[in-house]
Amino acid sequence: MSGILSAIKISSQGLSVQRAKMNATAENIANAETTKTKKGGPYRRKRVIVEQTNESASFSTAMKRAGQRLNRTNNRHISGHSIKMKNGVDISNVSNKEIVDPASNYRLVHDPSHPDADDQGYVKMPDIEIVNEMVDMMAASRAYEANTVAISTAKQMAQDALEI
């Protein structure tokens, strides 16, 4: 894949990754005081791992997988010029998965009146720092915004190229 389509693809993968990061961070913030989960014990911090997959496919195959269709927006034809898409161009993909942070643990808080307190009056609370989570959320939000700007710029460049 070349040029503008490649830029849009890369930025759209970035959007997906940043959205997953924001969702994980929002879940961490929402469960910062959760002392008991379905699995038992306090909530454990989640994070998103991003890695490149070895899967490759043609552009049309990738679009079919995404459930999207290519629509023509400008039917003008410039004499002597045409746009051709190559078949079988490889597209590398990025996968993201949400995992429980292996470094996350819990902190002990002395609160004998809490229903989940142990015999000594300590409650196992999630080891989540709201300030750190907000910093992560802001970073993901800014990266998301940068990817939307990159897509808008690529679309504008394509539009400008069609008007030449």
C-alpha cells in the first residue's frame, strides 16, 4: 500500500489502540475502590499491550474484514491519468490486547468497619493511583487526537490531489 492510504491505515490502527487504552484506564479509575471482584480479591489494574502481527493481506481483503466498502466520491476523470491499485499488497497489522498488569498488587488499608476487612481490620484495596491513571488517559487522548488530525490531513491531501 502506498502513500495516503497507508497513512490513513496506520492512523486508524492508532485510533483503535488509543481507544483501547482509554477504555482500560477508565475501567481502572472506576474500580479504584473495588475490594471484591467475581474472581475474588481486590480489582487488579489493567493495561493494553500493543504488538505487530505477522498477518498480511491485500487492501481489498483488509477492507472486507473491516466490513467497509470503498465509495467513489469524485467521478471526474482527468484525461491521460488513472489511479491503479496493486493486488496483493501486504498490510501489516497491529493488535492490542487488554491484560491484567502483572506488577499490580493491592495495598492494605486499616478500616475495621469495612465489610471486607480481615481479622486485624485491614482491607485489601486495589493498587491504583488516580493521578497516574489520569496522566495515562491524557496521553492516550492526545495520541487519539493526533491520529484524527493525521487522517484529516491525509484526506485533505487526497482531495487536493484530485482537484489538480
